[in-house]
Amino acid sequence: VITILFYQRKSVAEVAALLAIPEGTVRSRCFYGLRALRRELERQGITGP
Amino acid sequence: MNCQMMTSLGVYVLGAAEPAERRSVEAHLPGCPSCRAELIRLAPIPGLLASVPPGAVRQRTTPPVAVATDGSSWMGRLRSAEGSRRARIGGIVTALAASIAVAVGVVLGASSRPVPGGHSAVLLSGMNAATHVRSTAALTRSSWGTSIRLTIRGAPLNVRCRLVVRSRAGGTETAGVWDAWREGPITVPASAGWRASDIASLQVVARGRTLVTINAPRHARANRSAARRL
């Protein structure tokens, strides 16, 4: 979800249609995915580009 | 999670929220300390993602044991992996984090970076001699308006910056919010509800002061080769 939203610049509705999931699920997966990503990056000691 | 607006922050910070959702997030933020705190924690992620070549992410995040249903698209493979998705999410996150770790090491400081997706982009730039802030914006058409990739140099460290977009018709939108997390050039994603040709200017504002203004000439043209030089 994150990679499609960010790298392919798709909208929430487009990602929902593409993956056949509700828009709310796109939002929550995006949010929890980013959170998980932040935790993993913090664990590796990366806090900025 | 203690606020139902919080799940919108993910698409908001990626610049993928549509204008109505972006406005509702912005209307909500001043009154919600927990969402503000969460947004600040997520703020560096788009810059980190932008430092990863998309091809590297695609390779590393495709689950190796997932069988392609259509034999072609990686998204098809992701869809087909839905059944055992949860077991893999940790692995995908780790792989994406690893891609970022590699990119931060390899790409940092590189002056040449393709616009993701390779679409033709309108390139604009501006500088402010008083604040010593310079900025370049690549505007790409999207289904909801315009995707903006803003590169900014010289912004004060750890200060909340906003990108304010003005339309030729006189409207304004906040297209993105971020904290300048390092002194070198940073790239932030943003989006506006207007087409690129309807955008008159972009302004980076911090603490009520305009750091830099980028004016869009009326006949700015999409330029694929210029986009590569960004």
C-alpha cells in the first residue's frame, strides 16, 4: 500500500480499487505500515535521510 | 491509537490524501495533541522513502514465495499473497527499511534523482536572497490534481514548514507540512487539488514567515529530460 501510494502516486481510491480492499483499509494499512516502518528504522538507528 | 482521525495521517504525510481529506486533517490537527505528536513522528518517513530508488523497493518487498497469479505484475503477486499476508508483513517492513538503509548510504548527497514513475514533470525553482533558502519543485499530474516533489535547501532546522500553493484563480491550499530534519537539501512530497497549469505560485512558510517563493510562469512546460536533472 505504501509503495503504491508513494512511488506510483496513486490516490487512496485507486489503491483500494487496485487491491480490491475498502478505502478505510488502505488508510489504516498505510498508517500502521508507516508506524511499523518508523519503529524498524529507529531500531536500525536511522532517523532522517 | 486514541483518535479516529489518526489513520488518515499515513496518507496525509505521504502526500496521497485527496484535498477534502487533507483539509479535514488540517482542521483537526490544532485541537488534537496526539495526532500532532504522531504526525511529527511520521514526518521524516516520506523523505526517507524518497531516497530509495523505487526499483529497489519493488525487488526487496516482493514476497519470494508468493506465486504470481497473472505472471506479470508485482501487485498481482502481493494480492495473491493476501492469505499469508500477516505472516509476511514484518518481513516486508524489514525489507523496506533495509532498502532505505541502503539508499541512505548510497544515494545521500547524489544530485541526480529521477522523478518516481518517470512521468514528465513541470520543474520550477525559486530562491530568497534574504533567507538563503532555495527550492525546486517538480509538478506531476495526478488523478486528484498535482503531485509536488519539493526539494528545499537552507531551511532552519527542526522548524515546522508548510507548503502553501496559490492558484491563478486566487485560492490557497496547504499542500504539505514537514519539519526540516537536517541541514542539507531535503525532499518532501506534497499535493494540490489544482492542475499544474492552474498553479500560480508555491510558498514555503515557517513561523509565519515566507522562506521562499516559487513562481510558476503561465507557460511552464513539462520536460522529461529536465526532470532527470532534478
